[in-house]
Amino acid sequence: MTEHTQDGRRPDGGLIDRSKRLRFRFNGHWMDGHPGDTLASALLANGVHLVGRSMKYHRPRGLLAAGPEDPGGLVQLHGQDPARTDPNCRATQVPLVDGLEADSVNVWPSVERDLGAGLGAAERIMGAGFYYKVMHGSQWMWQHGFEPLIRRAAGFGKAPTQPDPDRYDHRHVHCDVLIVGAGPAGLAAAQSAICSGARVILAEQDERLGGSLLARDRRIDGWSGPDWVAAVEARLRACPAVRLLPRTTVTGYYDRNYLVALERVTDHLPLDQAPAGRPRQRLWHIRAARVVLATGAHERPLVFGDNDRPGIMLAGAAQAYLHRWAVLPGRDVVLFTNNDAAYEAALDLHAAGASVRAIVDSRLEPGPGLPARARAAGLRIMTGYVIGGTTGTARVTGASVTKRDGAGRALPHALDTVACDLLLVSGGWSPVVHLFSQSGGRLRYDDDRVAFVPDRAVQDQACVGACAGTVALAECLAEGAAAGAEAVRRAGFDPGPARPAPAVVAPEPGTIAPLWWARPAAGQEHAWGKPFVDFQTDTTAHDIRQAAREGFESVEHVKRYTLTGFGTDQGKTANINALGILSETLNRPIPQVGTTTFRPPYTPVTFAAMAGRDRGDHLDPARLTAIHDRHVALGAEFEDVGQWKRPWYYPHAGEDMAAAVARECRAVREAVGVLDASTLGKIDIQGPDAAEFLNRVYTNAWKKLAIGRVRYGVMCREDGMVFDDGTTARIDQDRYLMTTTTGNAAAVMDHLEAYLQTEWPDLRVRLTSVTEQWATVGLAGPRAGVLMARLASGQDLSPAAFPFLSWRLAVVAGLHARVFRISFTGELQYEINVPWHQGGALWDAILRVGVDLGVTPYGTETMHVLRAEKGFIIVGQETDGTQTPGDLGLDWLVSKTKPDFIGKRSLSRPDMLRPDRRQLVGLRPKDRRPKDSRQVFPEGSQIVEPGAARRPPPVPMLGFITSSYWSPALDSGFALALVAGGRARIGDTVSVALPDGERPAVICDPVMYDKEGARRDGHPDAARRAA
Amino acid sequence: MLLIECPWCGPREEPEFHYGGQAHVVRPADPAALSDADWAAYVFLRDNPKGVFAERWCHTAGCRRWFNVLRDTVSHRVLAVYRMGETAPAVDPALVEGAR
Amino acid sequence: MDTPTLPAALLEPSDPAAGPTAGFGAPGGPGGRWESPLYPLERAMAAASGPLVTLSSTLPRTALTLRATEGLLPEIGRLYGVTPPTTPNTWTASADGRRLALWLGPDEWLLVAPDGTAPALEAAIRETRANDGWLGVTDTSHTYTTLVLTGPRARLVLSKGCTLDLHPRAIGAGACVQTLLARTRVLLRFTDDGPDRADAIEVWVRNSFARYTVAWLLDAMTGIAAEPGDF
């Protein structure tokens, strides 16, 4: 096993705590680092450049960048912990902690010897559009050949296999100013925004504030960069109205300055040291009056042959590793650049003791600033040259320098090969406009800066510093300070006098000339190895040209065809180069080629963080009735109805669902059942025009309903389709109580309020939801009258004195109650309403008092069977928004005399009058076999003409089954169904189409039990038996 | 996520509201007098403009009031809110992305 | 017909003002006159409470939902002891603080009064209809479960599931707002009735959601001491 030491670490400098040593393990090798390190800097300090393998060709890959834009350094953390293991972590963003375990992803069996690397030879057949072509060519080959192979080869890391044990928090916060990014511009903005009274949030993705000031040698007012940052940070921390959020990435920018940020709360602590109860991550939901985007810029690599080897690094990243982490990423250095600014990296590495072998500048004339300093330092500068290709496998060993021909193409042979272990590249800088673009802002291509810069904002915001394309440090600071003060002023606070502009020592940024691809001469395109554009998806310049050749000219098409920007880094280092190559290929200027859309999140967000505490029981509220605990104690199985938990059935020991439901059904038909009906929606309707209002919203007539009486009604939407049904009772002169279905309660309330407030504001009617004011218990069955008499002793609630469809005030089990005589079962039924908090007491009394009567709790399944036997519909089961009242056999509920009600006009449209509309009917198995539960057709089954399934498709569908149960009373399976022209076909035999063939069934009346309604007022025999 | 100014409760987040479609679509006083086509147009046909759109929202999780909103369908900016029965206020065209 | 004998208490009409007549225990407990959905959670609520934040529930109170035009408010105010506010999202109280009127909408208020006063109050208010035609008044005493959060981090706990700007600068004592908390509609009433006249925030939630809301709040309170307390 290789022994790693921190050979790459310089003896002094850097923002690390050398007094502490941290041990960590990478691919099984133990290594050392220091607090302040990232995994990336620690790996480089230990001389590790080979971090992983690429997705498609399994090429060795290292660290290209030092921040969130890095495409290659993906690792799997905590691979030994099946619950906490974390795939696709960027080594550049993983803070080093003691005991950290990280492994390369996408390698097998090991990163050094990966068997997938042979795929590199297959580039010609695995180029752009490979998947589409393979899938198109042969489905069999795709399913059995390529897909399994690709699935094994591709992908980043392994998902955890156990539930996430950690906590994830969410916070909603409002502020006057949100500053995104704590580099020089962001810090300057914060500094001028604080102490004004304005609420300021400063979010920084790094654990340290400072941004580029930590990665360059700069002086502000005589302070070093880090010292100036520390001084500003101290001032910010002293101000109570400022919230500093380090380790927090703003990942999304939405409407009206609503931004989402992910804070890594304890990710930087060893797993066993995170304080108990603290979340691992926190998602911040921020509404800001004004946003200052100081998100900086990303350096771009250059595109040339084999430009992806470990040891090829962005120039600015090398400076960051050197200055911030005191790591010298290589000793023999070549720089390949198209701009002046990158010369500073060569100078810095030179000063740190590295040997700078060559500076290869694609331009003929570098600018006068940094290049002159490099020349004065004696560095070898080759202007007008490019790098054609590189050598090396696990690490770069040399760079092949060549010249460009008259057409600007790289010559196919090397003029000089320079040995190196670090090849710095710089193609210029791209402002981080992701958030700006997400906010709806328009971008503008700037020819001088060779970059897209923010143009027109559509939200209340400002872009400052490198994010705005500003390069010089003094200007970044000035822009930030001005934007911070302006934001405070707009929020209505006084920013105070402006600070004097600080004295800044920084090099001149200089000039840049575009170089999108050091493209080899015509006919020699493959002379220099693969020119990678997107290091994560392995897209090459050839792929982009091929896409354009095949007709994919829109940048959005090229992106999808070549997968550029589809990796977990969203192409932060790749997109502009791809655009440049496409622009050259199509011979169109970049602004005409356009740019792809930036979409959230800026960097990946875990599902756990998005879910927050919306997991398990908190995912969705379970609404519980007042009687819930009694149902639990009785062993009920529950059914979700909307958000409600309703008892589904109450199995006794040894009973399955069918047995329990059959027992409950018999109890209601033969004795008395008790149902918790509290979940039905209830609306208190008051006002002089209440009857007129009901007349307009229900299809039937309401003006003559007497006080004390109850009526059933259905309501439609304007399209004439049934929307809800229920009973409404007249409570008083100007007062009604409407019930709605359980699932539709809120929708009905909204529907009614909408009409009152928008269409009929002249109606003097007011609505109040009383769903949860009352607990409702239904008693149903031939012995319900006896039980009711015991519960309400001294009051005559017998069917004779208390007629069907009326209600009474009564004292039931000592509780003030409203009792309704309605029936959803066909049996004698009372619905007892008591104040919610007394529901439990009522239920207890009923079960106690009714023991000898065989009182039996029944659930929704039994309720469904019993009502279906009677042909009663359930909205949402017999209806799906395409049934008129007539379709459901409810024509008798549609007033012919009312001039208008919601939906009336639609009911006379020709389509509503077609005789072949699907109509509600009953359905019985033709060959009745008692006790054979297979005769229960599956709900949703399609109904066809007999023998239709044997005919060639398409088979016309007559309709479908909406409800289907076993009926103990009928000793048979039965169903309700919607069948074309069904009411005229009663007695016909049709087929229920099932996967194993057709089953014959007979269409019948939907009312299959007690058609004459004799049981509604109590079955005299049953009552006698009970007595 | 939209931020909508409820005329009574002030700015609230979109999840507190219920969307009610195009505003100022008045229910015909005498539906029976309409042709099938005219009635179908009332029930089913709505505008879908790029730019300023008058639509109804209800502050369902708050004061339960319906009101009208002028929204830029391009930028999702809420340009104005006004109560039921009021006419739409004038909008500064400079604020409308959809007008560009 | 042979009717079994019931406990005498069950057969008597319960007088809402007279306490636990039903004979099944004290208010709040199982089977009582006012069985709180929270009785199984009360121990956990007490255990989770500390100097930074406490969670409890209120004793039963009368609540009436009033739907009226503004013209009726002075008369209702004379009768009720406090005039319902016309400023949105505020509440008013009678001089003795025992009667409250919370703004719910431009024509809707929640009147909160001592337990047991609902029937008389409802009848009295209904009488004011005579002057201005009509109003609506509904007893909603049994509709809500009312929780109380107090302590310096009460607002922080709410901010984990509430999108409102809960900064004291934006919302203070005297405010009442209807909004969403986590996945539930709530009515928040801000008072300074907490210890040392600090925050006390009532969270009114419909009964069926009460256990969900409490479970959510308990989860949100976990580890609150380890968080930066700034707000």
C-alpha cells in the first residue's frame, strides 16, 4: 500500500491550522490533512491528482478547479455507512474532517486499474447521439446488450440503501437585502448595508468568507486579503441585523426575489461530533426586498487534445490551492492561456519555487501588464503557439506545443514537447450568471470580455463584481459598496455616508482573445487525442461538430444531443466553450447562437434537504376524528379519504377483510351498526336569501323545504357535470346546514364562496364551515330505533313521530345533539351530531348501551357495500367529472321549473341528450355462484359486447365498472357500472373484459336491495325480535 | 413562487391562494337565452395572453376573499390587485415584460 | 320494550356552563365534556418545553364566528363589550381582557369569550339583525384546538413552517393572522401575555389537524437550543 505524505504542502502560509492533524482515508489509503483543508486540497497535498474516472470513457480524471464548478473530482463519502453514504460529492467542496472516508466513483475495480477504460477506444461509435442510434437500430440489442452494459458502466456513485437517519430543517426568512457571495464585491456590499437598520443576509457557499481574496495575493488599505476579510467579518458579526450564512449555497432564484439556499449545518463535522438534534442541512426560503448578486466568475478550461488528464488544472485553481491551502500542485509547470490574467498563476508558482517550463499563449500579442512581468522574471513565453495534445496516463507528463496554420488550425505535429507534471489552462472567465438568469434576467455577450454578462434585470436586484463582468478589484469593491448602499436606501433606510474608496494593490487584468478549440488542421481532426468540452459527460468538440452536421443547430438541441451541461456540475466549465465551438462550426456569431437556459439548482440539493421535515408522519397531515382513538382501540384498519383517516373495517381476531365486512354488513341489515360519519363536510348557511342561494347551486327545488326537514341534492358545475352531493337541513327561518362529501368539503366551500363573492354579491347569504364543530355518529339497522330510544329516553324519536328526512334537537346520552333521519344504507338510520369534543363520550355510550342489541361498529367498506346495494352513488367513485345527474339516474332531482341553476344550461346541450351516454346501471354475474368471491369483478373493468374480445381491435368499450363488492345480503358479487345507453339495456348480457378472458354479466337496475324501501323506517320483524 | 398582495392581508405567498382563472367573465343573466355556442364559449373558452392578464385569486388560507389580479404572464410580476366589482387599474407598460 | 338503565348522569341534559356533568372524567381527559384531542400528547408537550420555547394548549373557550356588515359593529360592540376591529389582521379585547374579537375577513370575525357563554351570546347577537336586516353568527367553540407557544424562540419555531415575515418588526402583539403552518391552515394570535410580557402566540388549528400540528411543532422544537437564536 502506498504511503502518502503531504509532499505537496508548502512549509508555511495558507489558511490552515497546522497545529492539528486530521487523518482521512481515500480509496483505502490513510492520509493527513489540516483543519481548513477541503478534501481536494488535502488530496493534492498528498500528491493525489487521480481522483476518479469519467462517466462514458472511464478516463482518469483529477481536479480541474478548486470550487463548486469542478467537474471531475466526484467522490462517494462514508461508503461504509449504508444510511449516510453520499454519492457525487465534489472533493473541492467537502471540508476535511478527522476520520473522513471517501472513495472514487465510477471505477471498477479501482481508480488506478479500471476495466472500463477500454471504452475510450470506442469513441467513434459512442459519439453524440449514441444512445438514440442504438435504441433506434435494434430494440433487442438495446435491451439485452447495450443498456445493461451502459448501466453498469455509467452513473455516479451509489445511493444509500437505508433510510436517512439525519434531520433536515427548513426556515422561512424575510430580509431587506440578500447578498449572494462573500467575495470582495459581496463583502463591500454587506459593509455598506449594515448598521442602517435594514435586515441583511449574506450567504456564502464556502465555509470561509472572502472568495477570490483567499486565493490571490492582494492588498486592500495595506491589509492582506484574508486580514481585510477578517476585519470586515468582525464588523458584520457585531451588527445584530446581519445574518451571516457561511456554507450556504443559494441554489435557486424564483419570482419576486424568492430565493432558496442550502446550508450545510453539520456536514463539516465528523459524524459522531454533530450536536444532538441539530440538522445536517437546512433549506432557507428567503424573500428579499432587494438582492445583490456577487456570485463571482468561473475560469474556463481550453479545448485541445487529451486536455482532461489529471494534473491539468485551471490557472486560478492552482493559485487558490497555493495561497489558501499552501499546496503546490506541481513542480514542473506549463501554462496554456489566451489571456493576460492567467500569467499571474505562473508568476505565483514560480515565486513558490515551482519550475515554470513554458507559457504558451495562443495570442500573437499579449497585453503589457502581467506578461511583461513574466518576461522580466525570465519565464519562457511562446506567443502564437497552442498546445495540441498531452502525454501521461494517471497524470500529465508532457504538453505538445505547436503552431497554428493560416486557417487558425493547430498543426498536426508537435514543434516542441515540454515535460511537466502540472499543465495550467485558462480560457478566460465566465461570470456566474446562473442566479441572474434564473431570475429572468437577460444576458448579453461581451466581445471584449469574451463572456456572457448580465444585461437587463427583471427583478429588484443588482449584479456586482466579477458576476457583472467586472474584473479589476478596485472596481469590484466600488460596485459592491454602491449596490449595498442603494439596496438599503430602496428598503427605506439610511446607509449613512459612503466609505472612502480603499487603496488596492492588484495587477491589471489585461486582455483576452477567444480560443474555443485548438482545432487540428483539416483532415487531421483526430491527430491530437480527444478534445474534451464537458469533462463530466465526456462530450468532445467532435461531438458538437457532429451534432451540428446532423442538423442539431439550436443550442438547446445540441445540449440535449451531446449531453453538454447535463452532468451534476451543469456544465459550469463547459457550456461557453461548447457554444464557441458551435458558433465556429455554424459560422454564426455567439449572440446569434444563443445560450441555454440556466435552471435551479445551481449545485445539487439532496432530496432529504428538499423534503425537510415533510417525511414519514409529517409528509401529509392525517386528519383524525374525535373518535379516532376508539377506532384504534377496536383494532380498525384505516382508509385514507382525502387527508382523513376513516375506519375501513374492524377485523376481529382471525378475520380477514372479507369476513369482517360481511359480518359488519349483516349487523347493519339484521341488528344495528354504528358509523363514525364526522368527516362529512358541514356548512352553516345563514341569511335571508339562503333558500334562493340553495336553489341556484343545487339542481332541485329548495324554496319549500320546511323548518325541521332535510332534503338530498346534487350540485353541478357550469358544464352540467355532477360535482358533489349531500343532504341539507333547514335549521331555522334563514338558516340551513349543508353536508358535503368528505373529500370535497373544501372544494364545495370554495365553489359556493366564489359564486357568492363574484357572481351574486347581492345575495344576503353567509357561509361558515362547521365540519369540525360536530362529531357525527350514525346508527343504522332494524334495531337502530330501539337503541335510539335508550339513548334519548323520554323523547319520542320513533320513526312514526320523527319522519324520514327530518331532524330534531334532542338530548342523546346526556349530550345536546342534533339528530337527523337520513339513510345511506336503506335501513332505519339516525345521524347524531354532538359538539366535537363530546364525540368520544357519545361513541362510548352507544357501544355500552347497545351491547345486548348487537351494536357493531362498521367502516367505510361496509358503508360502500350497503349503499351500492341500494344504488346510491358516491361522488368520485361513480363520477369522474363527466356525468350529468341524468347519467346517474338522478333526473328526478333536476328541476324542470327553475329558470336557472349552476349547470342547467349545459344540460340542454345536444351532447347531454344523446341516448348512448353512459348511464349508471347495476351489474350481476350471469352465472351466479354463491359464496364465490371470484365473482366480484375488479373495479375499473371494461365492459364490452359478448365475444368482442375475440374480434380484431379496436374493441368498442361500452363502459366500465365503478363499484364492485360481495354482497352478503344478495349472496353474490354485484357491481355498479356506467354503460352506454345502459338503462335501455336492462336484462341484456354483456361481457366484463378481464386479463384471463370475458365474464358474462347481466345489466340490472342499480337498486338491488329492498327496492320498495320498506326497511327505511325500520323492519318490523327485526324490531320485534330485538324486543 | 408568486408573492400576491391580498387587498386586505397584504403580501402573502402563493400557496395561501387559490387560482380562479380569467377575471371579468360574467355569468350570463339569462343562460337559457344563449345559443349552445355562446354558452359553450362562456363555460369553456378563456384567453391566454402573453403579457397582462386579469385573473381571479382567492386568499383561501387567509381572509377567504376573492379578488382580481393583473399579472404579467411573462415575468409573473403581480402588477396590480383590486377588489371584486372594481375595474382594472392602468398599468405602467414599462413594468410589463410581456409587452416587449 | 325493555330499556336498560343508564347512569343518571348520561340521561340529564348537560349544562354547558356547569362543567363535567357527563360523568366521564374531567374536561380534557378521555370521555369528558371537553375531550381534547391532545390528551395523549400533553406529557410530550411539557417535556419539550423549556426556557427558550414552551408549548401548551388553552382551556376551553367559547368561540363564535360572526359574519356581519361594518354598520352592525357598534351595536355588537355595545352588546359584546368590545367592538370587532376593522383593521385587517388585528384583534381587540374588552377592558377585562376576557372577551376578544379577532379579524378574520372584511365581514368576518371570531368572537372569543369565557367557556359556556355561547348559547346566550349567539342569541343576543342574532337579535342585532333587526337594525340592519341580517347577519350570520355560528357557534364554533368546538371547531378549534388552541395551542400556545411562548418564549424567545417561539417565532423561530414557527418560521420553520410558516412563510410569513414573523420578525417583530413586521408582526407584533395585537396581530392575528390566518396563514399556513407546515401543511395546515392556522390562525395565529400574537399577544404579550407570555412570561415578563414577552411573546405568547396562540396557534388556532382545526381539531382534526391538532395532533399533526403538535407533532410537527415538537419536531421543529427539537434541538432549538443548538440553533443560532437570531431572528
